[in-house]
Amino acid sequence: MKLTRFLSLTLLLQLFLFACKEQERTDMGVAIQPLGDEILVEADTFHVHSTNWLAPYIYSSPDSFLLGGFYNEHLGTTKAEIMTQLACPIGYSFPEGVVPDSVELYLYYSTWFGDGHSPMRINVYEMDKETFQYDENYPSNLDVDKYVSGDKLLASRVITAANASDSVLDNTSGNYLYFVRFTFPKEFTQRFFDDSHYATLEDFNDFFKGLYITTDYGTASVLNVTQLDLTLYYHFTYQKAGKDTTVYNYKNYPANEEVRRVNRILHPDRESVIKEVDSINYVAAPAHVFTCLEIPMQQMSDTIYQRLDDKRPYVNAAIMRVDLADVAMDKWMTPPSHMMLIKESALDRFFAQKELPSDTCAILAGMEYSVTGDKYSYFYDFKIDQILMTELRKENQMQETLKMYLLPVTVEMKTDSYGSSSVAGVKHDQGMSMAIIRSEKNQAAPLKISLLYCGF
């Protein structure tokens, strides 16, 4: 009995001594670490000042064209026109004895915005003064008088977007392939029928500089033109088995990615229509209304260094949430699927040089939503920790505010051989979209940055 009690006391003493040694090991780092070297972690929010910015232009590189005019009570009038070169069949020569019959222009459109039964007159002019250079960037507000005299009207038609008189019914889908057809004058057909300029695209575009397509008759609808083809119809006759045989054929001259295309966008009254409202801002295309943001860098820096007792700061996470104030999903003004937040200093260069997003200059965000009961809330989350970290470390060179722009974009993705996706390109959104976002003064969800940082 005594032996059992002695062994139990011995075991308890060993456990106590072991526990004391482990405690010493656990506290060892704290014991030798000076109080001033302790890592501090803090969280803060900073409101972001915002204003509407009416961009004078964007660099136009459209995959499709908008054509027509549309009035919106928030943004005013947007008028869209087409200026484009055409691609020829390089190196092609017409067969001997060919006779040109006609030249026709086809505008294919997939959808329209606005009133499909409102009349629209489409006028097609020849670009007869200058042409585009393929390797140059052209603004969306370029001066049309530099390229078009207005003396060579090739065709004009009054249409309504919903009228399918020119269109073809797809019996399989039951849907129409919508297009508008224009027949050019015989004089133009004779002049255009000349294959001596088909050696290169440059030769052809010097010969035929391009088309300028505009509209009038009100501002009620806009066509989304997905394809534009000029077609030359011709025929020739040859002897077969002692008889004359006539062959009818055609050649297409498309406005494709091989040539320069510009969607000219005008805003004749937006300055007088757009009203500054404290609680909201606009991000819209093709009205080219963006939101200018001023991130309070000096206030942020002062707060961070005060909280961290002048320790070297490190930004762990920074999210700027942009909440939508109103979403009309059943109208043309649906919010863009993607927005980009970009530094003012990089805005022009980014699109002119076709750069890709980076976490220190331009940040992409897709539209997301959350559901509370039966209520949907839509927002964009921008992760801006690297941008803030870069700016905070400028110290004496830091500006009072960091100016950035919020704009709608379209994103092209690519997939590698391993199935991983990445961004292949970013362009200005040239469709019809609008987002009404909440500003810093919005009581429901003010525009702000949520910041988590530490100092050591």
C-alpha cells in the first residue's frame, strides 16, 4: 500500500515538472521579445468620394456595331454611327469576260434596343477623303469630316427594326435572321469592279477607303449590327459543248478583324441631362459615363500609422464593395457583367496598348449577388490590397487622394492545355448597359473600403 502511494506521488511530480518546462518553452519567445516588437492587427473602413465622369471618348475596337439613336432620361441621347474599311479577296482576279451586275450592302443585326417599330433612316456614304491606318488607335468621337465629304451618298433606306421584310426565317429555330439590304448606284458598281487593287489590303483600302453609315429620324432605337458585308454580284459566259453557258457568282467584302472598324459614338445633350445626385453615380455604356473615385490615401496613412504606433504597415486585405442602387433586368440598361477599377494615370495607356489587368494598376470584378429572403442585392467586390500597399509605401511622395475610374468592360478569356482559364483581353464595353451605384453618401450602403492591416 505504501509502495503504491509512493509511485503515485512520484508520477504526479514528474508530470508537474514536465508541464512547467513546456510552459517555459511556450512563453520563451514572449519572454525574450521586446514589447515594441509585438505584431499589431487592426481593421478599419474608409469612405470613398465619388463623382460622375463624362468621358470624351474611348478607343474604339468593336466586335460588333451599334447603329441608331436612343434617349434615356438618366443619360441623355446616345447616337451611334459606323465607320469601317472592308477586306478584299487578296490576290483574286475575275475570270475573263466578267460583267458586273450590282453591288449590295448587308447589315445583319441580332437585336435592337428601344422601340422596334419606330422608323429609322439609314444613310450610307463613301469615305472619300482619308482612310484608317490599321496599327493606329481611333477615338470614338473622331472627326467624320476628316474622312467623309458627304458628297457620295451611296444608299438610303427607312426601316423599322422589328420589320422582317428583308430577313430570312430559320425554319429550324423559328427565328428570323435580321438584316437590311442596300443597292448601290450602277456608277459605283462600275467603279468598284476593279481587281487591280487586290494585291494587299493596303492597296485596296487606298482604292476604296471605306463606308460611313449614319441614321436620322429620331432617337428611339439602336441596332446591334453583328456583321457587315459588301457583295459584288457578277456573271460571265463561256462555251460548253458548243453552247453559251452563263455563270452567276459574287464576291464578299466583309468588315472583319483584318481591317479597322470604328463605332463613332456621340452624346449631344448628356451634360444638360445628367444630374448630380449625392447618393448615386452612374457607370454606363455606350454613353461613356464612368465614376471617378478618390481614395483618401493621406487619411488612410495617418490612421494606420497612428493605430500601429509608427510600425511598418502591411495590408492583409482590402475590399471595396460597389453596391447597385437599382437594377432593371428587363430593360436595355442592364448592369455590365464586369467592371474595371483603374488608376487615372493608366487609363489612356491601358486601352491604347491593349494591356491586361494587374493588381497594382487595374482590377477586374464581376457582378455578384446575395439573397436575403426574397430580396436580391447586386454588387462588385474589388480586391485592392496591392494597390493600397504600393501607395502607402510612397510615404513622402504620397498624394492626398488616389484618383481611380470605375468603368464597364468586356472580358475575353482563354483556356490553356491544362484547363486553366485566364484573361486574354479587356475592352471597353460598347454594348448597351448601365449601372446605378451607391455613393459614399448613400445611407443604405455607402461606398467604402474595408481594410485589414498589421504592423511589425
